[in-house]
Amino acid sequence: MTKTFLLAGGTSGVGRATVELLADAGHRLLCACRNPDQLPARPNVEPAPFEATDPNSSLALPESLDGMVYFPGSIRLKPFHLLRDDEILEELQINFLGAARLLRQALPALKNSGQASVVFFSTVAVSQGFPFHASIAAAKGALEGFARSLAAEFAPSIRLNCIAPSLTDTPLAKPFLNSEAKREACAERHPLQRVGEPRETAKLVHFLLSADSAFMTGQVLGLDGGLSTLRTQR
């Protein structure tokens, strides 16, 4: 059955892979993003200019939405003593406040659906405590708490879940994967001995938006190659 979804982002990486997957499945997609001209060319993909860090950024939305996905994110790795307040606030703006603002705008349309699903993106760093991840772990940790609270508040009509990936082969992660030595080192940190692929994450988004996950809400799902739960010796 064709559904209507609001996606924040969608021009690259996991967002683009998800747009392609959902569009090919026949769904109507409203893609709110900074560069609409970079979206996949599909007749059922409708662009809308949007800036995650702008509190005045607003969208014209349909009366009903079946789901929402918020893709904008960042990766800033710095020792804590070098982190400035403005950098921490920027992480919060992109990863948490942008999601909260967009959800506030979409809420009436999501409520009208009757059984809507919202998907946010966290990170494995929230649960694992990696060094140099203080700002991004704090921002994504706030998003996880936000999602759980609203999952309780909006049940049973709106479901909210988070995906907590490890490193995925996207343009955002390019600085960490731009040589064979770096790629091999990143792969070896994972029990499955590789980094994630965007389409794998897109398929999980599709599942969370679908009726197949209708009995799931308030969850943080690790898509991390076993990094958050397994310890292997080689």
C-alpha cells in the first residue's frame, strides 16, 4: 500500500539509499533538505528546502503523514579539552534540536495517520563510551531519551524508534575510510570485520516504517556489526 513519508535529508549516504528504496517501493516521499537538486530523480520524490539548524525553517505538509525519518547528522571527534561551547551547541542543533523542530511541525499530520512511525538516528558511541566522542554522544544521547519519552507519550498512535549504527560507508564517514589502512583498521574493530553499507541501514528504516514493525516502539536498534555487544579474540 502506498504511503506518504517525510524525510529530512536524502541527498547522500543512508538518506539517499533510503529515498531510492522507498521510492522504488512506490511510496510518496517529501524530502526536506538543504540541496533539493541533489535528490534522486524519481516522480514520487518531492523536494522541499529545509535547513536543520534554522529555527525558522518551515514546510508545507500534507494533511496526513504515515511516517517521518530524520537523517541529518555529524561526526566531530575531538578531545574534550579542545571542544568549544559553540561546537557542542552545533552538534545539538543538527542532531537533536533539528529533529525536535521537524517533528513538532509534522506532528498534526502524523496524528492524522492513526498509525504513524518515526525513525531517528543515534550512534553506537552513546552506549559504548568511545574517547573523543563527547559532543556527538551527548547530542545523540539526548535524541535517544527524547525518542523514548515521546514513544510513551504518543502511544499507541505514533511509534518512535532509533537506529544506532556504527561506522557506515557514506560521504560523512569519508575522512575515516579514505585509505586502505584506515578502512582495514575500522573493519577490524567490528566482530563482523567490516563497516556498514548504506542500503543495509535503508532496509532497516523501511522495516521500521512498515506494518511489519507494528509492535515495536521506544527501541534503540544497534546496526553495528556486533560492536556494542560482542567481544571477540583473534
